[in-house]
Amino acid sequence: MAQAPSAPRSSLLREFALQQAPLILAALALGFVTAYLQHGFVPGADRPYPLAGVRVPVWHVIWMGAWTGYTMALVGQAAGIFALPYSTSVLQFSNPHVTPSTLLLTFLNPIGALLGFRRTGQWNLHFAGWLCAGGVLGGLIGPFLRAGLLADVDVFRLLLGLALAFVSVQLAQKALSGFAAGEKAPGGGVGAPRIVTLARERARITIGYRGGQWTLHQGVLFALGATVGVISSALGLGGAFLIVPFLVVVYKVPLYVVPAATIPYAVALSATGLLTYCLLLPLLGAAPLAPEWAWGFFAAAGGIFGSWVAAKTQLHVPEPLLNAMLGAVLAAVAILYVTNFFFPLPFRF
Amino acid sequence: MNDEHKLLAYLPLMVLAAAALVAVFHILTFW
């Protein structure tokens, strides 16, 4: 990713045409197909999404995925952090179906990055495995929380507001420290250093990258994955917003190594959460919470494009300034959500 | 920094501005 901007324009175009365009086109096609299969028509500006109960043009859902995927990827976060409040507040999709619909976005969005990381050796299943296993457990529990305690829109927005506040603090801290992933970010292309497993003893694993090494306890990774999985799958987020600060603060793992674990984690957690919302909830007697499949696929089509553009242009972006700006926006939304829970605000959002 | 890189540096700001405009358009049209 880091060396791409200096690559010839033709190689960038070829990469886009061969690796990204098929994913984007597949997501768009699946959006139309699932719209017909689920509703018998394509919802949009004229006919509302039946489960969401809102009218939103198809291009706007794609655009939401693109701009949230682009801006959040630039600061190392997932699109869901912005897409979820944007869906609930601006697009007014605020009933519980928004959660599995956004989970479809958090499931599909990182797949392009995951394939890229795998190609360049920037992934480590020993590092990610137990975290993902915990995420699977969390993804089985969280949807029940959403269908019960968090079914009320104000309670849901309170928890979402707290999550956004937490992310805004992270971004503010990165802005103040002047952090920029730059060339140290994994996925720098063929020949770049790999994240390797140096030792596995009992429940401990030691990983290494660019001369640094970090020892982690797999039981802690599992418990972390499960706890974060419950919260994230109940909200409709990929979970990196909680995993990243934990690994950075407790284990001192650098920010540019963490995606090797959080990207597969987001995919595993979102897939399990989706299955639970669609299949496990009705099997255990609760009402199913189906996603608006078309909504998720359209948003993912934009998100895949946005994340790719971010990966290719990241070196030229003033990252600390962007951290500060996006942190401020998220903080403002968080204040609205949390305030509205305790003192209902006199306007709609 | 050449012109292309300058444009890329401002791209996030332009994208955020466009997102704000589209959001306002949606609110005025569909709410």
C-alpha cells in the first residue's frame, strides 16, 4: 500500500481493473439481485426500503459506503463507525434492521484488504486466530442483546454515542501525537517484511515485525475477542475500535501491525453476527432481524472503492489533521446521542 | 510536492465537504 503512489499509473489502473473492479461489480450485482429476491423490486428514491422504512436513492447508499470507507480507512478505522450514525441520523434508518445491514458492510469491506494482506504475507493466523474465535462467540451473543435491551432506539443510540466518543478520543490522541502510519504500514508490497510467529509456548505467542517483537496471551485474546464481539455485533460495528486500543495500550503492539488481527476479526465477527441475526434468533424463538441485503451490498460496493483509494493515497494525506477533523465530527455526534438520552433534544436527527 | 500530490492532500477535505452537501440535500428532499 505504501509504495503504491509512486507506482506507474498504468499498474494502478491494472490493479484496480483486475482486483478491485470485480469485487465492486459483484457487490453491485448482488445488491440488485438481493433487492429483487427479498422485496421483488429495487428500493430507492421512489419506493422505500421495506425493512428500513426509508427512501434513499441507490447512488446515495453507494456514496455513503464510498466516503465513509475512504475517510475512515485513511485514519485506520472501519467504515461502520461513520456509516452507522450516518444511516441512523441522516438517512433515518434507525430501527434494529440497521445493525445487520451495517454488519454486511463491515463483513464485505475488509475482504479486499484481507486478500491484499494475504498476497503480501502481511497476515498471521496465530496472531489473529484466538481473537477471531472469541469474535465468533461474541457474534453469537450480541444479536440477542440487540433484539432485547438495545431494541429501543434511544438506548441503542446511547451505546453508539459512547462508542463514537471512544473512537473520537483515539483520533484526538493520534492527532496530538502526530501519528502517521506511512511506510511502516503492513502490506507495502511484495518483498516487504512479514509479520512472523517467533514462538508459541503454552498459551503464549510471540510475533515479530521489522525487528520488534511482542508476546501475547491467547486466552486474553480470546476473551477480548468475545467481549468486543458482543458489543460490536449488537451495534453493527467491526470491533477494531475497541481491539486496537487494547492491543496498543496493554501489549504495546504498534498501530501498523494491529490490522493483521483486526481485519480478519471484523470479517469473522460480522459473518457470525449476520448468521445469528438471520438464523439463530428465529431458531431460539426470537423474531429474526434480517438485514436490508441490498443496502449492505450497495454500501459495500462504495466502501471497497473508498478503502482502496485511501490505501493508494494515504502517503499524501495530512493524517494528524484528518484525525483531528474526523475526531471532532465523531465527538459532536457522540455528544448529540448521549445528551439526547438524558435530555431529549427538540429537533430530529 | 507536485500538483497531483497537493490535490491528493486536499482530497479528504473535498470528500467530507461533498458528503456534507449530499447529506443536506437528502435532508431537504426526503425528511
